[in-house]
Amino acid sequence: MLPTVSFGLLGAAALMFLLSERSAYAYIDPGMGSLAYQTALSLLLGLGLMLRQSRHAIARFVRRLRGLPAAPDDTQH
Amino acid sequence: MQSGLYAPLVADGDLLPHDEMEPGTIRPERIPMVSYPYEWCFSQLRDAALLTLRVQRRAMAFGMSLKDASAYNVQFRCGRPVFIDTLSFEPRRPGPWLAYRQFCEHFYAPLLLWSLGDARLARLGQSFLDGVPLDLASTLLPKGSWLRAGPLLHVHLHAAAAARLARRTGARPQVAASGRGIEGLLDSLDRAVAATRWAPDSSWTKYYGADCSYDGDALAQKVEAVTAWIQQVGPTAVWDLGANTGLFSAIAARDAALVVAFDADPACVERMYRDARSSRLPLLPLVMDLGAPSPAIGWANEERMTLEQRGPSALVLALALVHHLAIGNNVPLPAIAAYLARLARRLIIEFVPKSDSMVQQMLAGRDDVFPDYTQEQFEQAFDAHFIIDARQTVGASGRVLFLMTLR
């Protein structure tokens, strides 16, 4: 849980820095900016999801490296 | 249908079934009562949002995608949301999910305004039929929402990006969002929507509780009389106007195929929906202020129907309602009778006299300018449209129940 939350918030902070508010024009296509934003956001969230889904595999790998026995729930994944 | 998506969605009750009349022509199963997102309570909108995400995730597994994520693509059937727009599915193309902004504007932003802002902001949905603009939602949400991942990513930064990046980009982004990226986006939206909460509480949710103006015997008598009349009428569909927390709607739902329970208080409707969802009663609760019922809106005022256009109902219950319209909203009794005659074929209605404590509360601090608010005038007004089949006084309360038939 922790890696995902902190990863998301860090990414959000970076996006916030890039997207600081400016005055709007009267006539813009509201969908285009959203699509560009989504493209960047989905990269971030896709990576977060991948890390979350593979955290058990990473934990197993780290335990093996350290020569520790497998955690009880590792066998379930 | 060739994608293989139709069958599992229908089997799970997530998609409205249809018959294929001829190639390219389908006839969907009929929804007995159409409702609109601006008539839903918080949990109905939340369940509809989760359904839309579930359908999109399922569609992606079959190489398909939703090209829009309008809240109007969802209706309620048998107490749960169902996706109705079969034509929203298209083969998935590489790139972003085109419906992302619409999902945020139709579902997530309204849910956040409701849960973190003020429940009365739900009324914005009736003005913004294509969803609450994200820049407006971002302005209306409390500052603390910037510290939460869901609102920050999907509303605040999204709104800022839509305004800023639109000026830089002349064409659709060429960088294709991967399937994994869209899965991450859906997963994030799913968790953000699931994290929204709203605790319903208002004085009206206690109407039949400790603050009730009935004593126990009077309420029991009322329940007994209404139950007997509902069984006598044997309606297939019932509309309960001013349903409060649905005491009588639930009774009607034992016999009717569908009960639509209306109340102006979103907290009452929320209670009813949660109860109906757990008890699996054929009950559809909707937020409706009968002082200003849903109008005909949308293009040429023809896209969304009025309440009246969705009727008439075989039986209408109007219990402890007339005094709110007559005294609370200053609607003359003949006008109330004329409107109910357009909604109902049979009517179970309660007259609450001025001596009742609830009416006394309404009159407190104002001049009594309602000399015509008497049982005699009430019966005269309704006699113009209905035949009075039966009447019964409710204990010592002075309230009177009537069973009527449209002339």
C-alpha cells in the first residue's frame, strides 16, 4: 500500500508543478487537454498498479537475496 | 456481440438484454421506470459509477471499450444499476480512454461535491446535463481535498491540465496509453469512487421515529388501513409521493412489481436505497421535490421526461404530503388535486388537519392565510377528479385517510 500512495502523491506533486494555473481562453477544446493529461497520468498509474501487483514477487525476491525463509502468505501468490 | 462480451455482462446483470430484430437493429428490454442521475441519491450515483468502471474493465478484457461514460447510460432495475447503452461499445483502439473526462464530470466530481462539499450541490446535475465541469468542481471542493490522491489526480490536476494543455496541443496525443496504463487509471478511479462516503442525516429521516406526531396506535391503524387498501387495489406499480424513509413503500413492495418512492430529502432517499438494496425489494427510491418536480429538459426539452410523462401510475400513495404542498408551498387544494389526477389512476391520500402538531409547526411564526385548508374543502377539491371510495380517521390524530379512483 505504502509504495503506491507515496508514488502517486509524488507524481501528483510533479504534475502540479507542471500545471500551475494560468488564465483560460474563451474558446478551447476541453477534451484535448484531458486526453494529454490522461496519457501522462495513465503512465504513472499503470506503473503504480504494476508495482502493487508485483510487490509480493519483489518481497519474495528480496527475501531470497537475504537468505530469509519465505513469508507464510508468499505461497498464496 | 461477436466479441463475446454481451453474454457475460448480461449474465451478471450488468447490461440490459436486447433482442436482435434484424442485422443492425436491436430492441432492448423495457425499463419499467426511467430515472435520471439528478434524481438519484448518493449511493445510487456511486453504484452507477462503479458499474460503469466494471463494464469498461470487462470490455477491455474482450478487446472492447466504452466510447462514452455518461451517467445517463445507466438505469435502475430490480434495485440495482444496469448499463443500457449497447451502442457505447466499440473495439478498443490504442491510446487514452476517450470517456475519462466524461466519467469524472458525470460521476466522480458530483460524488466528491456530495461527500466532501454539500449534499445540496447534487442539484447541479440538473443544470449541467453533461456533467459538472471539472474547473467548477475544483473551485467548489474544500481546500483539504487537494491533499487526497483521488480528488487531486482526477479533479484538481485534471481541470488544470484540461485548461493548460489544450492550448498547447493541436491534435489528439500521439503517445499511446498502454492497456496496463488504462488498467491503472481504472483501478485508481475505482478506488477513488469506492472511497467516497456520505452519512445521511436529516430531521425527516426521523419522521416516523421519536419525533413522530402519531402515537403508536394511530400509526398501527394507518399501516393497517393502507395495507388493506393496497391489497384491495392490487396494483402492478405504485408511486409513493413523499415517501420519507419508505415505511409504506416497503409495504406496497410486498405486493407490487415495482414501487417508486419519491422524497425531496436526499437523506431519506439514501436510507430507502440502502434498505432496498439489502432487502432486495422491487423499490426504486428517487429524489423529487414535488413543489418543483423534474421538468422536461435537454435538447428541445424532449430528452428527459417530466415526472408526469412517466406516469400515470396504477396507484399513488400521498401520505402526510398534502399539508406540505398546501401550507409549505402555498399550492391551492384544487391545484394539488388536478396534478395528482394526472399522476394516478387510484389514490390513497391522507388529509392532515390544522390541529395536527406537524401543521402547527409549519404555521408557527407566520400568518395563517389558509382559510380554505379544511377537510371539507379538501374533499370538494378532490371530488372534481376522483371518486372517494373509502375514508378512515386515523386514531385520535384527526388525520383522515382516503381511497380514491380517478373519474
